[in-house]
Amino acid sequence: MRFYIWYGLAALFALFCAVRTYRQRGRLRAFTGNLFLSAAAANIAYAVRIGVSTYTMASLWTSIYFICTDFLVLAVFQYALEFTESKLVRSKYKKGLYLASVFLVLVDAAFLIVNFFNEIEFSLQYNTTGSIYAIKYMYVSKAPFYIHLGFVFFLAGSAACVLLFKMWNVPAIYKERYRNSLIVLLALMGFSFSYLTEIIRVEIDVSVLVYGFVCPLIYWNTFDYSSKGMLNSTRKMILEYMNTPMVLFDYEGYVADTNQDMRNLFPVLDGQERRMSMVDFMQIAAFKELQDTVTDQVFEWQNPNESGAKVYQCHFNCLKDKKGRIIGHLLVMRSMEIERDLLTRLDSKRTFYTRVNNFVGQNLYPVTIVMCNTNGIGLVNDVYGWSKGNEMLRLAADLLREHLPKTAVIARMDGGDMAAGFMQTEQEYATRLFENIREEYRAANDTGINADIEYGIAVIRDSGMSVEEALKEASDSMRMKKMMNETSQKSSLIDSLTQTLTESDYETEEHVERTKEMAVRLGKALNLSDSELGKLALLAVLHDIGKIAIPHAILLKPGKLNDEEWKIMKSHTEKGYRIASASKELQSIAEYILHHHERWDGNGYPGGLKEDEIPLLSRIITVVDSHDVMVHDRPYHKAMSHEAAVEELRRCSGTQFDPHLVTVFLDVIGDGAA
């Protein structure tokens, strides 16, 4: 009776696991469930087989038991392939392999059924030993029976090899999962072999009991191990790879665990975890901003032992149970200088501010700030998809890392902008670097779309300018340039205004381009900032934008204007001022447009300003535009010779034009010595 209870329990264990398994989700559900059902069937068949009292029933149930064994090892084999995600399962031969194994099992089962009638594989004999297990009939194997045994052990051995191969090829922390299944399988094979060879002399096959009782272990190893059993193994690995110092204190206030980053930061923790109290550690670390150890807090800590006094944001948390009792403490220290943008792997905006402010704090002037952005990425996204657009952004970031000095700070800012900060660097050097980056970006562009990089520069020369102000100046300069860059979506406004102007006036695209190029040349000769150069280029294009509101009859009149017409004509400066002021993009040049017809002697319009009262950019445009008008045909005059134009500039120097600007301008065009 005791014998039936044990085999019944083994079968119930297997059936219970089968029911739970079929309720699971995922690929392994069916294969593992079949394994458990086969184990339950084998236990039941074996229990009946050794409990029957007639020869016929003993022969029948012995055959059924061996058939159940066939299906059990088939289930084990298929489970091993699926559990280990063997290459055989992912190959085109999977279906053929499974069909072949099922076919062989069915053939072997057919022979075992036939054995019931012909006894071709084994026969039975009455047990005369008086066994305490009341086994009345024992089977006697014949030669064909060893084919059955060979097939069973071949499938089981194949499953063991699959598990062994998987265990050999996975990282150490994952080996245990496959080792558990392998040990169970080898133990079953060992018990069966020992019973068959009578190495272990028992009246019953104890390996059958193991079939059912190991089912819960296999269930756990299959469905719960990855989510529960591996937590202890992977927790430490996760902590070590987070690149964030951490220390855990137990409920008694002693160091319970740390990761390598924390030990690197505080070497005193190395090998001292169990002997250091939280109070001692806090004193050693000198966390001056930590108020107490009974409340959650966030504070900053500066490490004096690292170059640049690296700043950490510290999160001190009290760990509590469901009743609110403190059971430990966790300190996480997040470096404010290791944040990275996921796409470009550039530093974060906060890191940029921290490091560049360090440059300023150490008086490493001049500190140059460059803000850059890619043009044409929107069109690349539309044509090729986001992956190609992201590739172009990463290309820009890689070029920045490649060309800029190692001491430069490079970061991803808001809105897709990228910023670079240099210490002890002048604007000219930064300009050369970014022109090279722009050329390489253009050369590497394989999309067929006109994509480009635009940039703006600001220089901090003393404490009078903050990093925030420099970033804004560089950003404004970049955006002003983007408006004139044909690869930028922001250029549509300028294109529209320029087209309207050329259609309304005698201005030509050639005149606009010549004026812009010469104005920028003069601005560089005057050592203007990058921001001022950007405004100057935009002013050169749009300084006469107010003329779109002047009647064509006045604009195109070939002769001299009368007083009323001249009054209307002069109003174009104020009209241009209002047009620019109404646009956020053009507000920065509105004042320069208003005053670009003022004269050095104060006799200009509309304000009658004189000398340095006139904005510098307005004075520059007056010289450059006047020279271009003189040397090219207009409806109201024929073009002068170059020499005559130079002479006219000299004659009007000090009256109409800023004399210093005339001198520099003539040097730029090569007539300064004349």
C-alpha cells in the first residue's frame, strides 16, 4: 500500500505541474507540459504494472509502461532543444527532426504492443522471491528489447548533449540554469542504468518515482529561474555596470554592500564592508549637506580628490518595510559629468554648463562657445527615414569629437543643437576648425540631399559675460546664418523677402550677393564677433527691404525725384524697420535697417544721427552698398570706373562715410595705398 502512495504522489506532482504549465505563455509551454504529462503517465503505468495479479495484465501494462517511457524521452529531447534554443530548432530541418523522432517512437511503440501478443522483446516470469513490494511478475528481456533500450538512451543522451553544449557556451552566471536540468537528466539515466544492470539491487525501478518528483524543479528552472533565481546573480553585475557609485547599509547601520565605483571613490570601503558603520563612513566622506540619516535627501557633494573637483548628486534613501519601519539605507551618487545623449553619445546640457563654468571659474580666458546644428536633416528623414537622419546626426557628432581638441567640451543641447566649449581659444581658431568639420560633413554626405552644418560663435573674455549669455549669442548667430543657408528650412523667409525685393526694385540677386560678401569681408577686417558678422550678412541682404512698400513708379524713375517723391523714397528706412520688427527672426537687424542712410556729418535720415551715434553695422552697409551702386549700372546713372568710385569714397570720407571704415574698406579691396 505504501508503494502505491509514493507512485500516486509522484504522478500528482507531475499532473499539477502540467496544469500550471499549460496556463503559461510562450514557446516552451506545450513542450514542457508534454514532458510533465509523460512523466505522470509513466508513474501511473508503472504502478499499475507492478500491482496487477494476472500474467496477461502484467504483460499489457509492462508494454504500456515502456511506451510511456518512449514518449517521455521524446518529450525530454524536444524540451531540451526548445529550452536551449538550439540551432537545430531555428534551422529548416526542425520539422523533419521532430517528425523523424516521433516516427521512431511510434515504431518502437508498435513493437511493444505486438510484444503483448508474441513476446518478441521480453517475456514475464513469476516472482518467487517473496518481495515486500508484492511484485508478482518480473520481465525477462530478449535481444530485440535492447534496441528499445538503445533508442531510449540515445534520445536521453542526445538531450543531455544539447544541454551540455548550451551550458558550455553561455556566460558563467547563466550556466546554473542549464546545469540544473542536465543534472536531473543524468541522474535519471544513472538510476535507470543501475536498475537495469542490477548495480543497485531493488525490486522496483526507483527512477520512475524521480520522474514525477523532479517535475516541480524543472518547472521552476524553466519558468521562474530567469525572473527569480537569477536576481541574486545579476544584481551584483547590474550594480557594477551602472557606472554609478552605490552603498547599501543594513538595518543595524553597517555597510552591507557596495559596487566597484563606490570603492574607487572611497578606497576605505575596499574589504571593510562588514566593519564600517554608516556614521563612520559619513564622517570620512564629509557629506556636509547631509542633514540626518532618518529622512530621504538629495544633496550635492564635491570630490576634492578628482581633477576639476567633480560634482556628484547624492540620493540618500531610507528603505522601509510595509509598516514604515526603517530596514536599511541606500546612498546613490550620480556624477553630474557623465551624462550622455543616447543618440550622439555627447555630454548632456548640464555637463556642458558644469565644465565650461569650471573654465570660467579658473580664468582660462578666452573661453569660446560654438553652437552648431545640421541643415537638411528633415528632408533626409522624409526621403530615407529616421534611421538615416540619425546616422547623419551621429556623423556630425563624430566629426566634432575627431576634430576638436581633447580638452573641449562637446554636448547635445535642446532642440537638436550641439555645443562646444574651448578654453584659451580665439574665435579665428574655432572658425577654422568648424569650417573643416563642415567640409568633411559635406564630403561624407551620401544622401544626394544638400545637407550642411551651420554654426555660431561667442567668446567669453572676462567675467562680464556668463556662459548662458555666450550660449545665447552663439545660438542667435547660428540661427541668423541658418536663415541665409539654402539647405535650412529657416531660409524660406529670407528667400521670400529677397525675391519680393528684387521684383519690386532694381536690386538684383548679384548686387545682394556682392554686398553680402563684401560686407562680411569688411566685418572680418574689423575683427567683428561671429554674431555681428551674422547680423551684418543678413543686413546686407535686407537693408533695403522697406522698398517693397514704395511705388514702382518712384523706384524705377530714371530721372531725378521731386520733393514729394523723395520724401516717399526716404520713408523706406522706417518701413523696413517696421517690417523687420514684426518678425522675430529679423528683430535683431531692425535698428540697423532704420539707420543705414544716416551720414557721418549728421545730414542723413531718418534720425540725423552723426559719427558714432550711428550703429556700426549701419555705417558698414552704407560704405559697401554705396561702392557697389557706384560701380554698377542703375536706372538713374551709369556705372563709374573703379578708380572714380575709389576717389568718390575718399571725397565723401568724413562727411557721408565713416573715415576709418573707408580706410579699412580700401585696404580690403586693395586700394588703401593709392
